[in-house]
Amino acid sequence: MKVRRLTSRYLGPRSLAASGSLLLLASCATNAPQDTWQPKGPNAKMIDDLQQPVFAVAGIIGIIVAACVGFAIWRYKDRGQPIPEQTHGKPALEVSLTVIPALILAVVGVFTFRAIFDLARTDDTQLVINVTGQQWWWEYDYPVQNEWGITQPIISSGQLVLPIGTKVLLRETSRDVIHSYWIPALNGKRDAVPGRVHTLRLQADAPGIYAGQCTEFCGLSHANMRMEAVALSDADFAKWVANQQAAYQAPAEGTLAKEGESVFLNQCVRCHQVSGLKRADGSLAIAAPDENVWSGAAPNLTKLMTRNTFAGAMFNLLRDACRDDVWRAESAAFGEKYLGGVDESCLNVNDLRAWLRNAPEVKPMYANPALLTDTNGKYRGMPNLGLSESDIDKLVAYLLTLK
Amino acid sequence: MAETTTHDAHVSSTGLSNVKLGMWLFLGSECLLFGGLISTYMLYRGRVSDGPTPEQIYDIPFTSVSSFVLLMSSLTMVLAVSAAQKKDDRGVNLWLTTTALLGATFVGGQVYEFTAFYNEGLGFSTSLFGSSFYTLTGFHGVHVTVGIIMLLALVAINKRSSVPGSKSETVEMIGLYWHFVDIVWIIIFTLVYLIPV
Amino acid sequence: MAIIERPTPVLDIPALPAAPPAITPSRTFGALKRPVASTGWKSWLFTVDHKKIGLMYGATALFFFIVGGLEAVLIRLQLAAPEGKVLNADLYNQMFTMHATTMVFLFVMPMAAGFANYFIPLQIGARDVAFPRINAFGFWCFLGGGIVINLAWFLGGAADGGWFMYAPNSGPVFSPSNGIDFWALGLQIAGIASLTGAINLIVTVLNMRAPGMSLMKMPVFTWLVTVVQFLLLFAIPVITVALFLLTFQRSFGAQFFDVAAGADPLLWQHLFWIFGHPEVYVLILPSFGIVSEVLPVFSRKPLFGYPFVVFSGAAIGFVGWGVWAHHMFASGLGPVSVAVFSVATMAIAVPTGVKIINWTLTMWGGKLVFSTAMKFAVGLILLFTIGGLSGVTHSVAPSDTQQTDTYYIVAHFHYVLFGGSVFGLFAGFYYWWPKMFGKLLNERLGSLNFWFMVIGMNLTFGPMHILGLQGQPRRMYQWTEARAGEGFFNIAFWNLVASIGSLVLTLGILFFLINIVVTARSKVRAPLDPWNARSLEWMTSNPPKEHNFDSIPKVEHLDEFFHRKYEEDPVTHTMRGVATAEQVLAELERNADPHIHMPSPSYWPLVLAVGLPVIALGVIYSTMVAIVGGFIVLYAIYGWALEPATAVASDFDTPSTNGHAVSTTHG
Amino acid sequence: MFKTGSKLFLGLSGFAAFNLVAYVIFVERLAIGGVALSLVFAALTGLAAIVLLINEGDNERQPRDAALIGASLWPLTTVVGIVLLILGLIVAQIYFILGIVVVLAALAEWLVQAWSESASDDPAHNESARQRLLHPIEFPVIATLGLGVVIFSFSRIMLAISKSAGAVSFIVAASLVLLIGALFALRPALKPALVSGICVIGAVGIVAGGIAGAGIGLRSDLAEAAEEGHYLHRECGVEKSKYFDKKAMKNLSLRSNAAAIVELRDGKLSAIMVGFNTPQQLITASRANPVTFIFRNFDPTERRLVASLGNAMAGAPAAESDGEEADHAGKNETCTQLIPKGAEQALTIKYNKPTIAQTEPFTLTVPGVAGQSIEVLVP
């Protein structure tokens, strides 16, 4: 019972005056980034407003039951009293004790009903983003929406960027198995089911980064399939959109990065697209992930260094100090810090190099050719490319130019 | 099958014999089995990404005839049960055999239908329609086949007059099963063949 | 047990002095003669006695409980610290899949089936179940299914798709090992056990009650188990269909869950949960039944509101069919479905709450004796209440979309299934052990067992509420420091607490196992009626004779046994004893039935059940093996059909060649 | 304990084991020969075990008079099996397998018969002992075989004759069965010889018909369909194609969850998508992921939706529809059936290459409706 009391006190801190002492404790603590009790947008707030009273009522009922049982244990313990009358029950008492919880639930039901339909609305959408899950990362597609300055589709992964105060609608689907999209601070979760399009409303009140995680078991690296939603002010979002659509800047001739570009063209372009990247003969380099990866897609690396994460948001592109700087930035300063992107001084070189050196070692994936008979030799995840250390140097230099 | 030894004459009971009550419960369970298969088919029948669609290959006159044959076998099954209640051994054997033959004709028709469909381009893995059609009707066909084998075995055992337990009850129980399989077919015929996509 | 009427060969010998000794079953059939022994290992292998089958269910389930428990401990060790290295991702996925599968299908269900098998005929005053051979077949199917499921560990890796096995992650591409094939086929076989068991027990309960025992005088355990059997009767075929679709997809190229061909992955979820939600009640209701037996006995009062408990049980049985989609609130069903299932789920909380109220009021005003069984029963009330209330918070669909697939759900169903089902089963162990084995489990060890389990269970699963609400998803083989947070509610601390709790819990279970050994070695026999019990199963010897009752009692009251022992004082309305248990039993013995026919053992259930795993292996590896299995099955079915239920006289050897026939006539 | 019979079988199974080991070591691992030898080994071991378990000849007395031993079918059957086996080695594997099955079955029957006849002096007891062991397998096997013959023959006949004749002969066959049954029931005094005669004629008739049917093979339209795969060709023009457009589906079982609903209304084609409040002329579809479009026709004439799948990069197909690649006349496109007003159909397409790799855009059009086209943008 000890634990129960702990949780119930925690559960309804704002509703239960009796447990006000713990309110202090709860508000002092820096809770986990995926805390489900700290809504940062109207959708999550709607859920929170519903669950707070429900948890409180549940807690009260739990305490009442425990108290009754406890009293019975203490009061009616065998102290040598005679065997009592063999009564078989009191129907009136029974009926009233049945009706009371039914009534409580009926009230809860009415509010639940309203919230369900409010959360399912799609007709007031202001911005549509297509979200596609695959083992084990998310792809974000921004369809053409001229009112947001999106005149050609933007593809990104790792971080979902959205403007604050805007009713964003995610159209979710999946390329392989079922995943589930969940940013606890912004809304509940919604499964991304292959062959189906599901919608999820998101709306953030303030600029910042909100953490999330895939919550439908999706195979080997389910635990490593994370997401981050980045909310920017309208002006910052417009800057971000403009930059995403900006033309590709090839690295200058003779630099290490230029050599990295050719390594990229030799190795990475088989799966990873960088928009605007041209081969030596001037033709566009078109990636063919569908020929190499079972899900048919690999993260699009155009403007990679404008994101803070890689490998399905499992690793950070920013070193811890730089990352904390962005995550903990004040709302007003956040947009500028985020749009600064990743530069050489802040790059998390260790994880990036380890990833390039042997990806399946740092993130469990199906890249062992012996296991690929059922997929006609296609990988599920990124294989070990067998790059030399100098190739890795060049690639890191090149990737740093993708801003 | 007939295990009546633990029965006492004066227990509180439903009045149905154990065996019959057991068979009813089993058939109740079977309803859900076919319910699941029929739902799967209804969900998938219109999903033809490849190969023929249901309407394109169904041969309704043929299936109507084969449904009629199965219905007639229910009639002969009733005659077998009534013969069993009259303790007319010859009648039981005769009508059980007739039922089995009609059932075999039906299954023969189903084998024909499957072969014909396959040749027209509907394989088990061709489309969702194919997978769910063959699974549903195949399960029903297997039920009919099991029924036929039960009928024939009962005839064989009956000829040796060594049916354990009460004979008329055994015939009646197999009859229940047979009628159930027929009724399921009527439902399948209506839902699968007659209602257009 | 001299009253069992058997063809006694002793009489035949003088009658046929000149008969050639060659015509005996032993000489003719050798080892293949019909088994008739009622002692020795063969009597267990070929038994059709519901009590022996019940014990075999229990022993096997206990073994799988230990297996599943060890899997759970490994999971907790892996998650004790960030970036756990005890298991790799693949092994972890297999581990949690098999932990759930084992606990649900190979421990709780068969353990409840064991209790049901043993005690339902005793509680309703019957001598066996309606179909004893089918009963034996059911047990062997369960064992075969359990073996097939676990065989995968040694043949390339166990199933790794989670016990819910969502498509398309369960397809051949996403799970290339054979684990899921073994899983699907093993469950299919175990499902036969549940289905046959359901039919058998329902017919037993409906048709074979002692005279005077109307439905509303049946013990609550029997009632709730009957509801469970109806749930199984209708739920098992649904999972059968789902598993067939899965097997056809994996082994024969069907397209049921192939999204590229237009398939809808939600089909699997619907089929699975239409089975899966009634399954939840299948797991909990038997324990409710046990507790509803234990509480009145140790409160010395009848169950408060017996009809309410019975009807709420039946109501759960009905409404349980209409709530499956609450497992799919995040699946994208559309608001109308979500709203309907949300409200239906709230509705089912009411009959469940009724039970809690009735148990509490049963204790109210009683004379409470805190034996270990009673402690577990009271533990169930409190722990299940917590699980039930967190369940109510899930019925609020929007709130559920925050909590589903996090550790909050894990906490919820472990409070329900561990605090509920498992505590109920443990109450059953302590309560019925003397009935089954004639010896009382040690109460001192029992107390240790109870307290370690309560503390361990709350330490393990309590923190999971916090973990879940702090956003830790389920089924993650690792968690990271980066998302752990700081302060009182940080994930790191509570994960560690949960892992320590799991070790405390393990210790609790260990005390139970020690208790079994200590009890088995003790020489002290239990008294005839150690708990001052109330229902018919106590109106016979400990352990009961093969034929259960010397004479079938006539039932006049709910709690018949109690009312034969006590009478109401007309003035104080308290109860005073009028007869001891021994006197009640002696009365029954005096009126012993002159003729009792018991069914004979048989090979065929075992042979038939052996054929099924052979077919399963054949489906996975080679058609030829499947055909051989098919022949075994056919042979066994027809052998069974042609065999009379009771062995005929010629199945018994003369005493001079074989002593078994005679030994069967001695208890 | 070990007597002649068991020694013989144990010896044989030992020999088979030796052969198996030698084969596996010297020839190859787990080829068909290895499997066959393992089966032989298993069968012989099984027989040895049976012989041991049933206390073969546990009678010190000599067998009774030869007269007691009845005629036996099994030596003959064994010979037939061996002939089949040898034939199989020469002609086809199926006879070989059949031969093995027949030989094993006949040997098992023979063995049990021989054992039962020496079990005791009482022939009735001996027979019942034999039955107790063998009836459980004889009954179902004979029933299944008889059933199989009827089913197979009947289906071959149906496959050979025309569709309508099939339906007619089906009902005639069933009526005959029913009538003959009724005849037997109404005339209990019929001579047994007559009854068996009718039965034999029926059996011979059906088997003969089956053999004839199998000889003829598939009826012409089925054979043609099997040859050409009628329903696999998608012709995406304005006019109705003979097979693909036959009996168009009008309703969908998947109604929701489509990427877009494409409507043809008043001569205008537009896409309706969740999240967009107005009909669109541009659809952004994700790459390498099946996208489902639902086509709704509100035009009075029958229409179909055609998706052009672009012109591939050299070598690889640009997109794959879930159907057959329909590149008649060099066009890479796929389509729905021609559907009437008010009907709807789904079209699932997987775009494997992005728009930037194309010289012509991906489009959705309706043949016969000029100037209306929806562009599909694949990033």
C-alpha cells in the first residue's frame, strides 16, 4: 500500500489539497523529458484536464477501500467471538454501492466523450505534415503549402519542426511495421500503421524541444526509435523553411569536404539522398534506397546539420554541452540557437564516427547478410560499410557542410 | 465418445445427455470460428490488387446446385437419424451412406471449383481475396470431409454392431454436426457468393 | 474402496479352470493391452481421473511459473541500470514475449484449469467430469503446446514479436527465425486444451450436480470458473482463426497481413483482442472464485451478496466481449469506435467493483482468522483494487493515449494479474493443499512467503506507475540516462527499485517452493477439516478417494457442509456446532452407494496429443513429418472411438499374472 | 524376450542404420536418399518395437493346424507394392513413393495378422485382437481412400465438360444418389446381389468417368484462361476490355485511410485529402510506400482512373503498381476498372523513384476527360 499512496499523491497534486506538501516536491523536480503530466500545448492540456480529476477520484476511492479493509482487519479479527449470524447480504446496500460508482463513471464518460471528439478534429488544420515510420526512424514530409512558403516538398528526419501556436496535423503512416508517434508534452500517441493514414493533432504553446519515443513495439531497435519535436516562432519557422528549400552548396574544390563529397557519392548515395547533389558528370545523384533497404527509404540527409540528432534520434549531433545550451534556452532565445545548427566545435564527433565506422554495432539492426534471405538481401537498417578512418574523416568534413 | 458411466440417475441436470450438450457447446464454439473466417473474407473480398475479382470468376449456377446437393444431404441425414430412433439398422447404414455420397459430391464440386479458379488466375497468394476465399471455403470443405469420414466410419462400425454407447445418440450427434456444417454453408453461400462487392 | 464394482477375475478362475492361460490381455497384447492400473507411473500417464489430471496441470503450470519468473528476473536485471548489457536486443525481445506467453498461457490458465479440474467435480458432488478421456487429452495438449512453444529456444530463437504478436511485425520478413511458427502452432495446440476443457467443465457443471444443488446453490468458485469456460468456449476459436491466418501467412504464402497487397494490419489486432480481452477475465475470474471461497471460510460468514457476485461475474462475462478495442485506443480506430469502447470499458468496471465491495462486506462483522490463505485473499482485495482503479483511468480514452504502451500499463496489469490472479492462486494453494495432499503447508513459511511477495510485488510494480507516467515506454531493451530526468521521479532510481523488488519477489516464491518440500517431507497429516470449511469438497477424505464421495450428498443449502456442522442459535443468531466433520463424513460412509462405476484409463488421449506436436513440427520443417503426425492423430481418434469408456472384464489380467487388477479395488 | 521375429527386425533396422550412416558419410548429407533411408530405418525400428511390445509368439505351443490359418491378402499386396516401387524407379517418383507406402502398409497388416493368428487357440479372440490393433487405422484410411477416389473422379469430370453441362450433371449425379437411396429404402426386400450390383456399377462409372475426364484435361475456356492469364492484363484505355473490365467492383471494403480521394465530378478531377480544407490538384505522396487513392466517379459515363508511373531512370522501373506492370504500347501506367456513376474503386501504387528523377511528372488522369490531371509529387 505504501507505493500506492506515493503514486496517488503524485497523481493528483493539483487536485488534492491534502497532498499539497508533495506539490512542492513535484514542482522542484526536473522531471523526465517525457513526463506525461506536463502539457505544453492545448491538446495535451485537454487530456491533462481530463486525467487529473480521474486520477484524483481513483486515488480517493482507493484510499477509502483500503481504509475499509484495514478497519475490518483490525475490528473483526478473531478474538474468540462466536461465529456470527449467517447473513447473506443486504440488497439495498448492494444496489446503492453499485449505483454510486456507475454514476461517477457516467459523469467521467460525458467529459471523455467530448474530449475524444475534440481531439479527433481535422477540419481546423493550419499545417499538414506527413510522418512516415520505418525501422527505426521517422521521416517528416512537408507537402507543398504555399501559405507557409513551402513551394516544394521538404523532407527531414530526426526532428519534427513546427511553428508555435499553430494547429498542426500529422498524417501518419509506416513503410514496414506498426510504429507509434508520441510527443507526451503535445498530445497522446497515435499508431503509424502501414497501409493506413492516421491523423494526430499537435500544437505547441512555446518554442522549445519536446521529446518523444516510438511506443509500438517495432522490432529489434524499438528502444532506439526516438523523436524530438522542435517548436519555433512563426518568423523562425519561416527561416527554417527557406533554408530547407535553399539550393545545394557544393564544397569548395580541394577541401577535405570535397573529397568527402566523392566518398558520399561512392558509398552513401546508394541509400541517402542529398537534394541537388550532382555526380562528376553533372547528372543528379538519385539515391535508390528501395533497392538496398527493405523499408524502401533511408533518411534524407539534405541540410543534415540543421538537425540536432541522427540515427533515428538515437544519437545527438551536438555535444552534450552545446545540446544542453539549446535545450535549456529561454523561449525568446531558443529559435536563434536552434537555427544556428551544428558547427565543427559543437559536433558530437565520437558518436558520428562510431556510427560511420560500424552502424549495426552501436544500434541493433538487421544488417547481417546471413539473416537477409527473407528480404532478398535488402537490409533493415544501415549496414557496416567498411569505411577507412580517412574516409570517415572526409565524410565528417563533408557532412558538416550540409547546412 | 459416449462416456456415461459417471452419470447418476438422480443428479441435477439440464436433461440433455452429456454427449449432446457437449456437441451443442462445440458447435457454439464453431460458430465463432466461422464468424472469424467470414469476417476476414468480408473485409478482404474487395481487395484485389491482382488477378480476378469475385464477380468475375464466381459461377453462381454451379454453386447453387452444389448448395442444393448439400441441403439434400441434410434431408438424408434426418432420415438416418429417424431410422436410428426406430432401431432400423439397414436404414441407418443406407441413409448414412447416401449422406456421405452427397457430401462427397459436394466436396468433389469444391475441388472442381478450386481447380477452375486456379486456372483462371486466382491462386492462394494472388490477392487478399484469393487468400481469404480459399481459407474460408477450404475450412468449410475440411469440415464436410471430416463429417463424411465420421459418417463412413459410423457405417463401418455399425456393421460390426460395436458402437460404444447409445447408437441412436451417436447418429444424432453426428447429425447435429452435419446440419451445422450445412447451415454454415448456406451463410457462406449467401454472404460470399450472392452479395456483390 | 471395496465398493467399487469391478469384474473381479478372482471369481472367474474357478469358473474357467480349463481355460488356456494364453488368452489374457498381457499375453495377447503385451505392453499394448488396455491400461487398467490405478497406481504406479502408468496410472498417471494414462489416467482419466480428474484429480490426477488436476494435479498434473498444477505441477506443469508451476514449472512454467518458475520458467516465466526467471525470464522476468532477467528482464528486470537488464533494466536495472541504463544501457543494460545483460541481454542483447534480440534476446530481450524474445524474453518479454516468452515471459508473457508463459505466464498467461502456460501458468495462470493451466493453474486455474488444474484447480477447476480438481475441485469442480468435488464442489458439485460429482464423481468425475463428463468426459474423462477428453479431460486427459486436454492436459496432454496443454503440455505438448507448452513444449512446442518453448522448443523454439533451442531451435534458432524463441518468438520475438511480443505476446500480442502484432502484424506485420510477425511476418516472415520481420521475424525470420522459426520462433513465431513454434509460438503460433504451440498456442494452437494449447488452445485445444482450453476448448475441450471448456466443453467438459460446462457439461459437468450443467449436468452432473449433486441432487438439490440448484445453480444458485453452487459454490462461487464453480460459478466463476463456469463463466470462464464460456468465455474460453467462444474466445478460443477467434484466436484459432488468427493463428491460422498467421501460420498460413508465414508458412504457405497467404497475404493476410501483407500491406503491399492491400491488407489491413488492424485485422490481426481485432481478432487478437476479441480473444485477448475475454482472456483477461479468463485469467482473473478463477482467482476471484478462489477468494470468494477463502474469505467466507476464514470470516466464518457466508459470502456477502452471493447473487450479486454471481451475476456480476456473469455480467463481466457478457460485457467482456464488448470492450476489446480499448487495447487499441491509439491504433487509429476513429473517434466513434473509441468513444463507444471507452464507455463500455467504464461499464465493465462496475461489476468488477461490486466484487470488491462484497468481499469487504464479507469480512465486515465476521470472525477473521488470518491463515496464509486468508492473507493472500485480503492481499488480493487491496492489490486488485489498485490495479482496477488504474484500469479505470485507462478507460478514459484520451488519457489512455498518454499511458498506453508505457510502464504505467505494465504496472496496471501486473497489479491485476499478479496482485489479482497470482495472489488468488496462492490463496488456493494454501487453502486446498491439505485437501489435495493430506498435509498442511507450513504456516510460518507461508507467512514469509506472503510478506515477501507483497513487499516484492509492490516494490517491483509500484514504481512502474511512476516510470510510465514519466514516459518510459514498454518493450524497450534499454533506457538511457538522457531521458531519465532528475529529482524524486527520475526514471533511473525507480527502475533500480523495481529491479530490487523483483529479487524480493523471487525470494517470496522461493519460500513457497521450500514450503512445498518441507511439507512433502513432514509426517504430520492434516486434520479432516482444517479450516472449518463450508463447501462439498471438504465432505470427503484428504486426499479424496478415487470416486470422490462414498455417497452423493443431498444438497439443501449454499455452504452445505457448514450447515451440516452448525445450527443457528434462535436467540443470539450466532452459530453453534452440532456435528464434527468426522461425524458428517461417517454419515456419508454409512450410506455408501453399493455400485460405483468409474471410467478406466486409456492410451488414446496421450497418443492423440502426441500426434499434434508432430504435425506442428511437420508444418515448420517438412510435410512428410506432418503426414506421419496426421496418421498418429487418425489412429488415436479411431482407437478412442472404438474403445469402450470402461474397461471390459477381459482387459484385466488374472491376479496370478498381474497384481494391478486387484490393487485397483483398494483405495 | 528376443525371438526370431524381433531379431530379424532388429537386425534389419541395424543394417538400415549402417546404410544410413554410410550414405551420409560417403555420399552426401541429407539428400533425398538420406531421407528415404532414415524413413526405412524408422519404419523397421518401429516394426521391431511393435514386435517386441506385442510379445511376438509368446506361446510355446506350435501353431495350430494349417486349416485354422485363413487366406491372406497381404502377400499379394506386398508384391504389388514392390512392383510399384520398381516401376517408380524407372518411371516416376510418385509410383516409388506409392510403392513404399503400399509395401509398408501391407507388411504391417501381414505382421499383425500373422501375430494375431498365433495369439491363442481361439480364432474369435484372435480376430478381435487383430481388430483392436488395426481397426483404428483401417477404418479412416479406407474411408479416406474411397472418399478421395469419388472426389477426385468427380472433379475431373466436371473440369472436362462445359460449364452448363457441369451444373446439370452435378445435379443429375446427386439426384441419382438420392433416388437409388430412396429405392433401397422403399424396397427392403431387394436382393443383396442387385444392391451390390448397382453399387459396383456406380463405383465403376465414377472411376471410369474420372479417368476419362483426367484424360481429356481442362475444358477449352479454362485451358485458355490458364494459358493467357486473362485477368492479369490491365488495359487502361477508354474502351471496355474483355476481361479486366468485366463486372466491375462498385464498392470498397476499405473506405477510410486512403491518402487521397480522387473525384471526377462535373468533368473536373480533384483530390480530397484529410487536413486540406479545399480540393487539391497536387498530391504529395511519400516514396517507396504503397499509397492508396480512392477513385469516385460522378460522371454519367463509365470512367476509370489511370496513374502514369513516369518514365523510369534507365534500367529500373520507376514505380511499381501492385498489379502487373502494364506497359502496353510502351506506356508505364496502371488503372482501375471502368466504373459507372456513383461507384468507387481503390488504386494502390508504390512510387519507388522521386519526381526529380523523371522527365515527365507522375499524374492521375481519366481517359476521355481532357485537360484534367492531378500531379503526384514524390519527394
